[in-house]
Amino acid sequence: MKAPIEFYFDFASPYAYLAATQVEALAARLDRPLHWRAILMGAVLKVTGGVPNLAKPLQGDYLRRDVPRCARRLGVPLAHPLPSPFASLAASRAFYWLDAVGGEHSPVALAHAVFNAHWADGRDMAMPENVLDVAAGLGLDRAAVEAGLADPSVKERLRVETEAAIGRGVFGVPYFIVDDEPFWGADRMGELEAWVGGGW
Amino acid sequence: MKAPIEFYFDFASPYAYLAATQVEALAARLDRPLHWRAILMGAVLKVTGGVPNLAKPLQGDYLRRDVPRCARRLGVPLAHPLPSPFASLAASRAFYWLDAVGGEHSPVALAHAVFNAHWADGRDMAMPENVLDVAAGLGLDRAAVEAGLADPSVKERLRVETEAAIGRGVFGVPYFIVDDEPFWGADRMGELEAWVGGGW
């Protein structure tokens, strides 16, 4: 079994959204398993002392221009004006709850649906009700998901995944690790592919 | 006359060094004039409230791994271990002094020589004496350059260029502006090329 591509993301990141639309094709081309790892950038920023890039002077303006430009280049739908980053606690917990319970529904499908709802459709995924609506739209039992959001083991899983990511050096998203090699940024996916294809 | 590519850099940035080795070929392929604009990131960071990326927890470790990886991919020489960023005041002033006096010597040649001396050869370009040595190595009159470093109009030029860059939104280097379109990062030069080639 080949080593997986670890894909670290926060639903709150527009670049993670862009990466999420491309990463499965990338993994397929490389014939690698793909591990989706939702994390909370807020916890990362507490460690690094950073602030969200979109909130930074000058850089925020650039990113609000660059995200739509990148989306157009990739042909990925994006709401206009660009939605704001959001507190992704409920979305991340829903993702790990579904990962834990297993069954017919895929946590990756839920991840795509949440990303799309916020970034393409402009529905505020900070609101747990909206996350539940998205889950229900996929055929999930709304009450079961709601209970899952409050499940202590789900909360703990998200905390552990975020701490583990920090332990592996993740300081921003999207972030990829393959064969112990780290790549930061949606704009480095081509480099990751070349690296796996033979390094340099 | 086609609009130029504005290339903003700080000698202190290893990614600006990498970009400097590629940007002339890029401009030639696009048939665009190229304007080299040395700025002081220290002044930019005062506006943005940021800290140098190499000094950030986690991100600094990543960059110390990524810079050599990028250099290997590009076939660009790099000292090992990676030199530290440095106060590039003297180097930047020497660049603008030479730009102002004109003559047979090219400020771009001096820029390459300073970048190479620090990042490829590991000679500390924070030291004015070392900058003078590099200039002398190109055949420049050492005493004339030394006098230039203290010239008030040269100091003012560097200040004005840095302020103008901030006014155009430059928050990091390397940074490129072409046809009013901004691109941040050595890893976005391919995107700049595609943009000028037809946009999307």
C-alpha cells in the first residue's frame, strides 16, 4: 500500500476550498490514498501568534482579488462578493462525527457539500443549523447529526487532529504531507505532484 | 511600448533571490520591459504589523526546508545551511545609487551580484563593507559607492520606492505587477506568464 497524501484543511479557508476541488484528481493521478484532515486554524494561530491572512492589511486586499482569480482559472464556482471566512467548528465536528459512525454516507461528500454551500453558494456555514441543512440535503438524519455535534468524542477527535497537525508543522491550510514531504498552499499542488513523480 | 513588469524585491528575501534568477527570462518571453524595484520589507512590516516569515513558529521551519527545495528544482545555487535574512539597507542604497549615476555599470548586475554573494556564497550582505567588496568586484569605484551609500538623495529614493510599493499594495516579496495585475510569490511567476498570455 502506497503512503497516503495527508490533506489538512479548514472549511474556513477559501484556498482549502479550491484545493478540495482538485485534490482527489491529484491523488488518483498519483495512485495514492487520500486522508482528509479537518483542523481548526484558530488553534494553529494561537500557537504561531498569527492572524488570519484575510484580516491582514494589504494582504487581505490581495487575497480577495486572488481567490476569485484562482477560482476562475480552475473553473471552480465562487460566490460574489467573496464570502467571509467563518468559525468552522460545527462543520468540522459534523465531518468527524460522520467519519466515526461510518455507514453509507461519506464524510468527504459532506466536506464537499459544506465547502460548496459556503464558498460557492454563500450560505454561512458558521451556523450549525446551516450545517445540519447541508447534511440533511445529503440524506443524513438531521437529529443524529445534531446529536453528533455535541458528542464529547467528536469534540475530542477534532482537538486531537488539530494538535497532531500542529505537531507535524502545519501552520496554514491547505497543507499536504506525502512521504514526509510538506507542501503548503493550493498553488503548490503541481509541485507536490512533480515531487512524488520523482523528486529533484 | 508595452507596459513593464514591476518586480519588487528585498535583497533579504531568499524567495526574491530565487525570483531574480528567473525574472529576466520571464520578461523576455513576454516581451515586456522589466523594472527592478528594491524595497525594505522592514518598512512594509511596520505597516502590516507582520513579522518576517522565517521568524514565525512552524512557518520558519517550513521555509528553511522549502527554499532549498525550490532552489534545487530551479537549479539555482544556494549556500548550506541557508543564510539568514539580513538588513539590506546598504545593498538597496548601492542599487539605487548606481541606478541614479548611470554609466557603464548596470544596477541589475549589481543586484544579481549582491543576491548571489549572500544567498549562494553565504557572505553577509548586511555589512556595508561586503557590499562595497561586491561592487568593487564588478569594477565599480569603491570610494564612489561608499559615498553613494551616504547620499541623502539615495536614502530618499529608497524610502520613496518603498512607500510607493506599499501604496500599490505590496505586502511581501517577491511581488510583481503587470498591467495593474498583482502577483505575490516566486511560485506565482508561471501564473503571471499565463495571465499576460491571455488571462482567464
